[in-house]
Amino acid sequence: MAAPRVISEQRGAVLVIAIDHAPVNALAQPLRAALLEAVETADADPGLRAMVIRGVGAHFVAGADIREFDHEPRAPLLNDVLLRIEAARKPIVAALHGSVLGGGFELALACHYRIAAPPVSFGLPEIRLGLLPGSGGTQRLPRLIGAAAALELMLSGDPVGIERARELGIVDREAGSGELLEAACALAQEMAAAAEGAGLSARRLRERAVPGGEIDARRIERERSAAQRKFPGVKSVDAIIECVQAAVEQPFDAALALSRRRFEECRRSEASRALRHLFFAERPARPEARARPVQRAGVLGAGTMGSGIAISLATAGFDVTLVDTDERALEAGVERLRSILDAAVEKGRLAAPAAAAAAARVRPARDVQALAASDLVIEAVFESMAVKREVFAALGKLCAPAAVLASNTSTLDIDALAQASGRPRDVVGMHFFSPAHVMRLVEIVRGAATDGTVIATALEVARRIGKLGIVVGNCFGFVGNRMLYAYGRENQLLMLEGASPGQVDAALESFGMAMGPNAVGDLAGLDVGYRVRRERKDLPDDPRYYRVADLLVEAGRLGQKTRCGAYRYPEGARRREEDPRVESMIAADAARLGVARRPIAEQEILERCLLALINEGALLLEQRMAASASDIDAIWCNGYGFPRHRGGPMFYADTLGPGVVLEGIRRLAERLGPRYWTPAPLLERLASEGSTFQAWQRRDAARREVES
């Protein structure tokens, strides 16, 4: 990758300053220094009348270099560069296209005039990283568009397009997509001439009052509540509100100094560190090989998962053949697909023409032969090894030699399915999460013989349908569900020992989990896990293992679909209620098993569930089932509702310290026995070295790079 640079080109009396830092022109320190030097030089040059700042490539500037936030700031700070730009005697025009986000938007606001050409989007997404706009955005934007509109943009973190930017008054002029630079130079000369003729200085946002004044207190509280629901656990929600109010009430310099202090406080916070960690953890993997071309996709199985996968493919432009040999199941799947698309239109998430086009791309069929021409087939049938082996044996003979054969299994052995196909190089796992059209995560499961082009194809398809594909190894449950079984094991044991389902869920939800394990089980259907456990041959020789879940299923309590599971659900509602009958059932079975029941504190619930999760993650890393601790964190934050502001289970372990985690596991082993509480060797090694999972990951990546 080329070093960041600034390119200056004189066009008559206008200097064009081009920011060049592929791929998104992030404002790294060398670039800030070069930009500052270029502006100061141009402002002192008597032969120049104005400047234009533009971005090279597809974007203006998509923000700061986020890696720098992990270290103490290096001069020149972006805030100081922008103050100098704003103070320039000569007019400076920002020529905007592509992404104008974060520090890039703050740069545009520091310029005296703004001209934009589509496609372009404006936004201040810092709240997504637990930050606030730290280089004057909280001060300049309210002075441009009003405090209420500025607050909405900052607290949502969502970008706006050219139409909304025009309505708000963010841009002064618009230009055609091929005319931006020429139009920006013309605007710069025009503004220079106007300023010189009137003896005026350049227009500066810092000199404006906030239009409209104070924000209504009730609106502030509505915005605060919405932001806290969307971004729980981050300090920057209140900090943004405080800084925007300061823009109304205080002089520019005082309010700007406040915003800098609040930015630094947020930058150092654990939540921001966690969210920045996830930003990099969720970047798409680079495949090692070239993907095979895919346009025609087949989905075998029209149930909830199959129809959700079909929607994801069709809305992304793939031609989809949806096959189910059961006519009623196929009709229900097609009806489900259309209903979901209609709901997306009603909620404004999808335009009606796009929904109609997606529905038209799905061709239902009852005969498996309809999949013969598919470039990719994703199997989503009943979670049974016998059934899936039969399916893959048929697909191996039916599909073209270059076709990729994928299984949506959540736990079963990909190598066994690959062997059944007769063409194991073409077989891969694509484990979607339910509901498949909503959930972002797809585990890409590499079998022993899976070809590199097949992994690349699965990753590329995941990217095209807007999913996060993460490559994992082939073991029971892969990465996410194998860890889930360790986490869920402790939940099950805690209930036998005296905790109620609601008590366990409340403790973990207070920690930040989107849902507790018992609520999740009821939502997914307790019979799903029950069937998986019947398939397994490696269950622990322990009559307590998942006994509560089995007990509920055997009593016909399958979860929300039967209006009773770990909880009861009043008819017509999904609100859960504790059911005394469940507590009685558990107490009776605990007595039968000889398990002494006792009061259990919230701290014990958290310690046992979370330490089990971390320890299993460490085992997966050591066994190379997960390529990195960051992959585990991305899987758990995107597939299992782990709180993003805690960064994922392995990042959370690092915040505690591997030594603290190890000490907790050893205490549990002393009290509960070593069956489930043997520390992972990697965890012991990190604790003895005083290291972390992130440090181990960096060392491991460097070692593998040298070896390759």
C-alpha cells in the first residue's frame, strides 16, 4: 500500500490539494502534517487566490486512521489542522464525493465552502466506536444546520445522502459526477473575487451562532433514550449531548475545548476500546484463492432457514432455485419469503420494485434435478447426519463439476458430508444464523479437503449478500455453537443447583447479553438442541448434562412455539413469565440426581457462564478451529448477542487479564471439580507470560507470515 500523501496542483490562481491515502483517504498523521504544510504554504503565496481540497479515488475522506486511537495523539492533531484551515485568509472549498465521514466530514466543515457531486454520503459515525466527533464536528455542524438536526446525525451515526444534505444546508453547491473539480475551482475563484471585492474574509462556521438556539428538553431525552438503546454502554451518548448544548451556550473556543476533553475521555474508555477492536475484527477476510463465479444459486429446503437464505441471495441479485420435495413445505416457504419481503417494504427497509425483483428471482421447484445448473447449492434440510449424507450423495452426482456444495448445518461433521458427496474438494459449511435474512454472521466451515477456491467463493457470496463470513475449523458446533454448549452447560447446571431460569437470564442480560440463554432457547425451540444431542456420540457421561433442557422437551415444553418452555408465554404475546411448574420440575429432578440446591448469587452466574465461554474459546484457538481471538469475538458479537461494548468474550478476557480468568477457573475447579474446569493450556501460558489473547494473536500472525 502506498504511503499517505498530499498532491498539490496549481490551476490558475487556485491550488488544488489532493488527499491520497488509499483506499478511503483516512487522515493518518503523515497526511495531516502534509495537509497542514500545503495549506500554510498556499495561504502565504501571493500568487494564489483560493484553494480546493479534494480526495483521490472513490472517496473524499472516510474518517480518521482508527488505529491511531489506541495510542497517545501525535501532532499535528486533526483539530489543530482544521483550526488552521478555517483560519486561512484565502477561501478554501471542499470538493466532496463518495464517503465524507467522521474526520472527513469535520474537514469539510472547517473549509469555507462545500460543493458535492453524487454519489456522496455525509455522516459522523463516531458513536459507533464509542467516540464523539473530536475535531470540531460537535461545534461546527450545529452552527451550520442547527443543534437538533446535528444531534440527530451524531447520535444515530447514520449517513445521509445528497438530497438530505441539500435540505439541511450542508452543501453550498452541487455538481455533476464528472464535473466536480472544475466546478469546485470555479466556486473557489468566485468566492475569492466576492471576498476581495467586498473586502471580506473567508466565511467561517466558528463565527456563526447556532440557528434556532436551544433544543427542546423533551427532544433531547428522546434522542438520548434512542441512542442508549442503539449503543448501550457507551459514554459518548451523554458526551455528544453535552457538547452540542455547549455549542449553543458557550463561545466556540470554550465549547471546542470541552469537546476535546470529552473525546479523550471516551477514547480511553473500555467501551470505545472494545468497539474499535470489533471494527477491525469485522473486516472481511482476504481469501487465499480466487472465487469461483456464482450467479445461479440453489437452496435445498424451504423451511425457516432455507427461505431466509433464499431471501438473502435474491435481494443481492442472485438467481435462486428454492427446492423442497414436500409440496406443502415449499408453498409455505414461498409464502414466508413473500411475507418477509412485503414487511420489509412496509417498514421502509426495501423499495417495492426491489422487493418485487427479488421475489421474481426465486424459482420454486419440487424436484432436486432443478438444482443441476446451480453454481452454488446451499443445503438447509433437517439437522440429521443420515438425511444430509443422502442429500450430499445426490448433489455430488447431480451438480456441475465447478459447483460449490454448501451445508447450513450448525453442528454436524462437514468432512462426513464431503465424503458422502464423492467430491470433498467442492464441499464447505455455510452456517447461517436465524433468522438468516436478518443475522449478519455466516460461519464458513473449512473441511479437511475443501479447496481454497471454495472457501473464497463462500466468503465472496457472504460479502455480496451483506453478511460477515468468518472461516472456522470443522469440529462439533464449529466455533460459535461449541462455545455456546460450554456457556449453556453452566446455565443448565446452575438451574439444577438452585438458580431459576429468570435469575440466570437476568444476570447475563444485566451484563449486556441481548438475551439470556433460557430466553434464547425458548425462541429457537428447545427441541432443536434436543435433536442435536440425540445425534451426538461424545456427550459427557454426566446425567446432569443439559438435563433441564431435556426435561422440558420431554414434557412437551418446546419454547415460544408451544407457549411454554423455560418460561410461559401468554396467548397472543411473546412476553415471558416465570412458571412455578418449571421450578418444581427442576427441583424434583435435582433431588432424583442427588444435586443439593442452594441460593445462587448473580456473581456466580456471571463467573461460571463467562469463564466457561472464555476457556472454550482458548481451547478452540489452540486447536486452530478459530484463526484468531478477533474471529471469536466477531462471531459472538454478531451471532450470539454478546455485548459489543465489551468487545467479545476474548477481548473481555483481556480486559480482566488472563491471569484473573485463570485464577477464577482454578477456584471453580477446586469447588466443582475438574470435569468442566480444566484450564486451556493457552490460557495458562498467557497468564504465566503476563500476556493477552490480542498479543498472542499478533505474534501468531507475524509467525505465520514469516513461515509463508
